[in-house]
Amino acid sequence: MENQNSSENAEPKAPEVKDVKELAGGFWNFLKELSSIHAETDKEATLAHIKEDIPFKGHVVWILICSTMIASFGLNANSEAVVIGAMLISPLMGPILGAGLSLAINDVEMMKRSLINFGVMFAVSVFTAFLFFYIFPLKQESSQLLARTSPDIRDVFIAFFGGLALVLAKSKKGTMSSVVFGVAIATALMPPLCTAGYGLAVGNFNYFFGALYLFTINSIFIAFATFLVIKYLGFPMVKYADSVKRRRIAQFVSIVALAIIIPSIFTFVNLFKKTMFETDIAKYVKNEVKSNSGLRLFDHSFSYQDKTLTLEFLNEISEATQIDLLNELKGYKHIQDITLRIEGDDYKSFEVISGAYEDARVRIKEKKQIIDALNNEVTQLRQKLDQQTGKKTISWLSISKEAKIRFSDLEQMTYGQLIQSNFLKCDTIPLIIATFEEGIDSIKLTQQNERLNSWLLKELETDSIILQNKLF
């Protein structure tokens, strides 16, 4: 009876297992249908589109030069909008896609054309940017420039997924131009080349090589992504009648592919390690140094190449504290073995400096009070003098300040009293020497003199003055 009951209880479970399998199978088929790209791939149109974008001649040359100039102006003016505009019209993507496609389908001729055109485009872009920054008078650094000198692991992912998106858009029936434009912005091939030109123009080779490194990363990973997608979609290989030539070409393409893939892996690993190093440095400084109220951190610096971290403190750091800071490095995987350099100052000297600053501030305040009192005393003496003489004393300082506001070409004014005699009596006449900017034309100088003379007669409350000119 027990066996019979158990068998009866087990019978309903079989349909349940079958339903779960069908549900899982249906869901899997739904995902495959949803993510499949083979049905909408137009291989012939894709090959034609990519081949059309490889040549570098005629209109494309001038478009590239214009794109370089626009990007250079944008980097110089620190305008992100202008830089984005340059990315949208840049034709640099064509030869890179051509290189990735040719590797995937063993087309040596296409590979040669792609690499030659890519090299010429590269040279024209860098040379144009170099000329711009060498001739253009404004050469100050900007955040847009500096952002292209030190690539990190994020640039690898941006270039790779940007390349995937671009070749997927190219292979779809009906090119998705909006995706193409978006990838042009994301991968940013033109700004690094302009930054490299800037580095050459100002003689900063750290900027030059840093920008070239970023451009190389973008180019390699876009080509690599193109290679993978074309292989996945099963584009037809180029066939060669000669079997020996076919094998030789296949070997050559494989070597070139490895030459791209191996540096890509090396670059990825190196940038990943560098990014993790910098992340752990930031966490260590924040959690172990800045959070410690007993430590007065002045500045810190680090070097990934030398594997060093330097901490500069305002207060003296005891030996025990130095040991603690060194031991705390062990909690951070990527900076455990770096060299920690600690530079500290005597805490008392810091207090002395603070006290000296406070004393200087008090003395300045006291001197200001003395100056204010003297100014008040001078004002009172002037008022008494005016009452005794019946004439208004002249504040030449205030008059000269107002004159500079009214007459922007003035560089300097000299005031004095000239005693004039006709052998019967003597008169005191104000003498003003006005010094104007160098290069002022004679017509404007005459007009300025007339206006200045009228204004001074009114301000000095006199009937006549002697106004002389002196060019600066």
C-alpha cells in the first residue's frame, strides 16, 4: 500500500518538470531571437560602406583638415561643444574599420590601403594641429587638452564598445547614422591627435606621447572590435586561386592580427593595474590619512612607474605613526609593496608661523587705524585753511583719479604752481603736464586736450591754467 501511494504521489511531478523545461526552452529561444543580429545583417552593403570610407583624397582631405582646425580651436578655447563638432565631421574612422575588416576576411589589398590611408591621415592631422598651435598666439593649457594626455582603463572600454556599436550599425540593413555619430563622439579620435600637435608645438613631449597613447588605444580597440564582429557574423573570406599564396596570406594576416591583439591585451592589463593603483592611493589617503585628526596633511603625490607615495605633513610625524601608516598599506591590495615617503615639520614651528601671521594681521590693523586718523586730521586742517583763506584747497589725488576714469588714454598727470609776473604784479597759475599713451593720433590728442582743459578749469575753480603734453 505504501509503495502504491508513493507512486501515485510521484506521477503528477513529471508534467511539472516538463513544463519548467518548456518554459526555460521558450525563454532561451526568446533571448536568442531577441539578440540575434544575423537576420538583419547586410554583408554586401557593409563591405561596400566600409570600403567607400577607406580612401583619403579630394574632399576627405579637406574635411580632415577642417576637422583638425575646429578641434584645435575647441581645445584652445576649452569649448567642449566645438570639440564635439570636430569629432562629428572627422573621417578618421574609415581606415580603422577597413583594417579590422580586412583582417577578418583575409583581404591583404584592403589592409594595405587601410594602413596607408590611416598613416597619411594621422600625419596630416598632427601636422595641421602642430602648425595651428605653433602659429596661434594663445597657447595656454585647458582642461580639454589635459584630459587627452593621460588615458586610463575607461578609455579602453569606451573604444572597444564604441567599435562594437559602430560595426554593428554599419552591418545593419540601412545604416544607423545616429549610432555612427554617437561613436564618433565617444571614441574621440581627433582631439588626441590635436593634443599631440599641441605637445610638439610647445615642446612638451609628455603631452605628445600621452595623447598618442590615447589615440593608439582608441584605434587598436576599434579595429579589434570590428575584427570580432565580422568574424562572428561569418563574412565570406577572400579566396585566392593559388593555394600557396592563400596559405601565405592567411599566415600574414594571423601575424598582423596577433600584433594587434597582443598589444591590446598588454595595454588593457597595464591600464587596469594603473587604475587600481590610483584608486587604492585615493582610498588610502582618504581613509587612513585625512580621516586622522592628529595628522595635518599638506600635500601628497605618487608615481605609478616608481611605485612611490609621498605624504607631506605640517606637523611632526613620530616614528610610531610612520610605522602605523606603513602597516595600513597592507590593507590595500594594489599598493602593499610601494615605497612610502613621509615628510613632516616640527609642530611647534607651525604654531610659530601661525602666531607670526596673527601678529602681522594685528599690526596691519593698527597701522590702518593710524592712517585713518591722519586722513581725518588732514581733512580738518584743510577745512580750517579754507575758512581762513576763503579758497578751496585742492585734493590732487582725487582729481587725478577721476581724470583717469574720464580720460582712459592718460598715463600720468603732474601738478604744480607756476608764478607768473608782468613786472607789476605776480599771479599763481596751475601748471598741469598730461602724459598720454604712446601712439595716440594728433586729432584725438587735440580733442582730449580740449576736454581735459575745460574739465580742469571747472575742478580747480580757476580762470586759467597751463596745460602741457608729454607722450608716454
